[in-house]
Amino acid sequence: MNILYLSAQEDNTVNKFIVGGTINYYMQQNASPYFSTVSIFSYNANDTKHTSFTFAPYIAKELNSRIQIGLQLEYRVGTFKEENRYISGQANPVDYKRLINNYGIELFSRHNIILSEDINLFLQPLMSYNFLSYDEIQNSNVTHEQNAHYLEIGLNVGISYYFNDWMGAMVRVGALNYTNGNWSIKYSDTKKNFSSFGSNLNLSTIFFGIEFRI
């Protein structure tokens, strides 16, 4: 049956462009704040809240019914808030906030495994370059600023469903991820290289999207 679907799709493909976008949102209440994992514990008794939102538009070109190549832009904003936090060396508690903005540009390919006429599983290897800014704020005053640049190589897996010939929906999740870059503290000579590798199957890497064949 899959061979019949594959033959039909290959006969009908016209190598169109695909324009789409994905979003991701999650929130942690009274839990340790991490962008890459969702924790279920907290390190103190103060009320805390961590939110993250990502929007990633993309454009891709069909090479055939099974392979696409594309370019994606990504913007992510995250905040962590904690009231009445005691800072070492300060007598009075402060309203504490961390703000992260991440901008990225990504090259990817998508390799479809055709399950039916409308449904595909896919593997999506990627390579992206990212810029991240990090601010710490105490009582509305910025007390620490940090920047990072990093290269990311990864693999996403997902599933797509097409409602008709031109419109579809998809869900993808990060499976493997390697990053390598450097960070620096603004207005100082402090800087450091960093790298990481791991799997990212959690809520922070689940993206929902919609796309159009044009």
C-alpha cells in the first residue's frame, strides 16, 4: 500500500515551495527554570514563574515527494520571575527577573517517510547559528548583561498531515542536539567557550505548525 501512495505522490509532485511556521510555549510555576528541560522541583520557598515562547517561520523547496530543503528563522523569548529574593551581600530582598532573547537562522532538510496519501513521518536534520542576550534585573534595574553566540547541529522528528493539496499541519520534536559557542559578560573581559550534547524529548522542544504549498 505504501508503494502505491509513494508512486502516486511522485507522479503528482510539481516541486512546489512550502511556506510555514511553528510555535512553542511552556510555563513552569514554582519549578527550577531551564529552557532545555522541564523540572518538577524548586530550590526555595518563594513563588517563581518561568515562561518561554518561540516562533519559527520557514520556507522550503520540494526536491521530490520525500525530500525538502529549507531556511528557517527563529525567535525565542523567555522570562523567569521571583519576588522577595535575597541576594548575597544585600540586606533587603528584591524582585528578581531574568530575561532571555534568542535569535537564530537555520538550514534544514526534511526526509519524509510516507505512511498514507495525507500523512508523513519525517526526519529533519538541521544546522543553525544563534545569538542570545541575557539580562538580570533587580527591582527594575538591569544588574547583569550577558551575550552568547553558538552553532547548533541537531535532528528533529515529526509527523505531518495534509488536509488537501496545499495546506497541512505538523508536529515536530527535538531528538538530538549539539551546541558549540561562546558567551561573554558585557562591559568586562569575562568570556567562556561552551558546548553540549544530548537528547531533547520534552515539552520545551515540541513545536506545532501549519504550512502551505505554493
